[in-house]
Amino acid sequence: MGKVIAVANQKGGVGKTTTAVNLAASLAASEHPTLLIDTDPQANGTSSLGIEPRTVASSVYDVLTGSASVDDVALHTEMPFLDVVPSHINLVGAEIEMIDLFERERVLKKALEGLRRKYHFVVIDCPPSLGLLTLNALTAADSVLIPVQTEYFALEGLGQLLNTIKIVRQHLNPDLEIEGVLLTMFDGRLRLSNQVAAEVRRYFGDRVFEAVVARNVRISEAPSFGKPVLLYDGISSGAKNYLSVAAEVVRNNQRYLQAPPETADGTPLDDAPDLRVPPPAPRVSTPPPPTPTPASRTRTIAPPRPTPAGDGGTDRVVLASKATPPSSDDA
């Protein structure tokens, strides 16, 4: 069973798309099959993976309007374990078209049914708003990851986002959790960055990621080359920061990764004995045969024979190999 993580923050410029792209790439680098869904009409997440949004045949817009499935839209990327559902500028009108749909907040959730058996992680990049697209992502997700820029204005909008998460829990998705709060664009030389980081940690406690994404020019340059920072400069501090974030995500979600496998129709493998692989037979170790020892070269000595009367009563000891029967002269 895979896990769906929505990367959301209604404030723009906090590193939301950067976090979604590089987190998905770092999870894929750990050989976890990962799907990135770009629900932002700006399509920055799509172009950050080297895909031109204007050239795609279908996008997440077609998924939300019901004209295509996620499997039909998903594209392979340069990384072996990473797929992406691209976005398109047409997504701007999706919220208006979805207004009259039944359960319009659950469209994306229904579209993702069945993908949990194919991917370990599904990362959703949300638009910088709290509209219908973000509500769809939060309803479909198991948890929400909140990137927070270490500046003052980033704290002001955090309360509004937490209120939206509370409403979603009450009415749409009671199982929604906070995956964690990620501090981005952190500059340890600035007093303001340290103050904001301390305030966030004081309020959220252990929900704040241990890893912090520092300001790094390589992270800013990578999208212009259509690559995640891990492929653009794998030894940069930005790449190492996101690898640390991915390691925490994997460590905190072992219960999803260790879930029993399922068959194609969703039946747990434990309930399908025909498909279960029998355990291997126990290996019985046999002791090695004894090493033959060379036969001892001994000579057998026969017991003494009584000497006939004509031999003067002298006893003779005769070797068994040379013993001969008595002759007539001995009589």
C-alpha cells in the first residue's frame, strides 16, 4: 500500500513546487516507485522534470474532468522510478467545470484508487491557494507536508492553512494527518531565520522535520535545466538536504511500505492461498563421511606351538606368515 502526500501552502514563494519535485525525485532515487501529480495550473512542477506542458497530449485536467485515467496520463521521466502526471494551463478552468459535479471534492481521490498498489509514494503539488484543486488534493491525501519559508510573512498564513486542514478532517477526510512542517530557504547566518525556525519548532514540536532546506543556488538553477537538483548537482547541499527529507519520510512511513502485497483485484495476498509462494524446504546438513585412515602395517604373531618330543623340549615361536605343517621327519 502506497502513501499519498499533498505538498500544500496557500502562500506562494515558499518552495512548495521545489519541495514536491525534489522530494519525489529523492524518493525515486531510493528506488521507491513514486508518482508526482502536478495540480498547479502554472505547471512549474511539470517543466522542472523536463516536460514541456504545452506539448503534452493529456494532463491532470483530463483526469479531473473524467476524460482520462491517471494511468493514461502518467509519463515516464528521466529517473527510472519516477512518473509524473503533468499539468496544463487549461487547469485554470477546471474549478469552474467541476462545480456541478457530484462530490466534486472527491474527484481526485476516486481517480487515484488502485494506484497504491503501483507506487510506494504519490506526491501532489498543490496550487498556492485554498480552492477546489487544493481541496481535492487534501481529500485524496493521507497526509499533508507544509513547506514554510523562514521569514515572518510565512507564519501569518500558516494559521489559515491549519484551519482548512481542520475543516477537511471534519467533513471530507477524517484520516488526514500532518506529514510534517519543512523549513525552507533557511539561512543560519540570519537572526530572523533562526527566530522563525525556533517559533515553528515551539508550536509544532516533533512534527517539524529534522532536516532543513538551506538556501542554495543549485536548487534555483535546476528548474531552468529541466532537472531536479539531484540530477543537476547531486553533491550540492540542496540535493543532500532533500535526500535527508526523503529519508525521514521513508522512516516515518514504514507501516505503508511493509503492508502485505495485494493481487491485481485488491485482494490481500494472505487471503489468496493459491498465489502464495510456499516457503523453501529446510536445509538439512549431512555430516561429512569419515576420512579413511591408512591401514596399520602390523605383523600377526601366532601363539607358541608345543614342540614334539624329538626336539629336545625346546619351544619354538613361528611367524604366522611362515608357519608350515609338520613333516614326517618330525615324528
